[in-house]
Amino acid sequence: MGKRELTVLRNVSINIEVGQLVAVMGPSGSGKTTMLNLIGCLDTPTSGSYYLDGNEISRLGGGELARVRGQKIGFVFQTFNLLPRLSALANVELGLKYAGGSDNQRERALAALDRVGLSDRAGHRPTELSGGEQQRVAIARALAKAPPIILADEPTGNLDSRSGEEIISILTSLHAEQGITLLIVTHDFNIARHCQRIIHLMDGRVESEDKL
């Protein structure tokens, strides 16, 4: 930031096993989203190493990182990140296209929407859907490419409590049924208590960990 250097994460060392359901908690500015972006290959660390499936990927170039994201990682964001002019189905299909394309994109997109209970809303645009329905479309977009890892950054932050519980129920069901490795950034302990493990961040450091 100009001449100012801002260190977001400091000497963080964690190991996440395949199939774990993990919450990352901490106050605003503690480094939660930065950690998720590093794990999701959206950012690269200035020092240290990041291994995914036993491969060192923290020094890969942009194209290689994009390929890793497309093949291995699904993202669910607080703000949904849906294109307003496209239908729910087209939004999910577009996610598949960016992941590398598929001969049966429409079938996979429809199956993903059905999995989150939105097959009857496939033709609706985001403005015609509730907040909870839009987040379910975002989950379907992440799910359609069958990634082994899903990263969710405050997935219930813009939802009422009932819709939030529905979203967490869908995510935890996916974890239980498909063995997906799931990381959820959240401020809400009612969300984190659904997880097997909670990583607490404070000022860019891992302050503590809980196993539930």
C-alpha cells in the first residue's frame, strides 16, 4: 500500500485433512478471507509454502493456478456473485465453462440445481429469486464441477436466520454424503458448531483450535 507494508497473515501453519469440515473464525481484519484466498489459489503467499494434494503450488503462475482452481476448488461467496442477466441454469453452466468445459454441461448444471432444491427455478434470473435461493444457485455452481474442496466465505452473511440454516444444512449434507473437504469462514458460532474443527484467527495468527 504505497510505502506501507501490511502483513495480513503471520507464521500461520495449518494442516487440513481430506474430507474435513472446518470453520475459520475471527474478528474483522484477522485474516480469514486472506487465508481462504490463499487456500483457494486466488492469492499467492509472499513467503512460505502451500501444498495441495502433496504438490507445492504457491509458486505456480496464473494459468496453472487457474487450472488448479477449475479442477479442485468450488467457491461460495457472501455476495453470491451471480450474473443478473443470466438464468440460474445459465449461471451454473457458466461456472462449468470456466472450469474447463464439459460435453454435458446442461445436464450437470440441472443436476446440481436439483441437488439444492431449485430445479423448478432454473429459468429464473437472480432478481427473481430470494437471497437464500440465490445462494443455493451459487452452491450449485460450485457443486456442478464436482470439486473435492468447497470454500465458503461467510455464506450466510447476507441471509436471514432461516435461510442461513438452510444453506448450512445443504453444505453439511454435501460434506456428509460426498466426502467433500469443506471450509467455512464465519463470524457465527451457530454456524461453526456444525463443523468438526474450528480455527480461531486473531491479528493474522492462529490463536487456538477447537475440535467438536
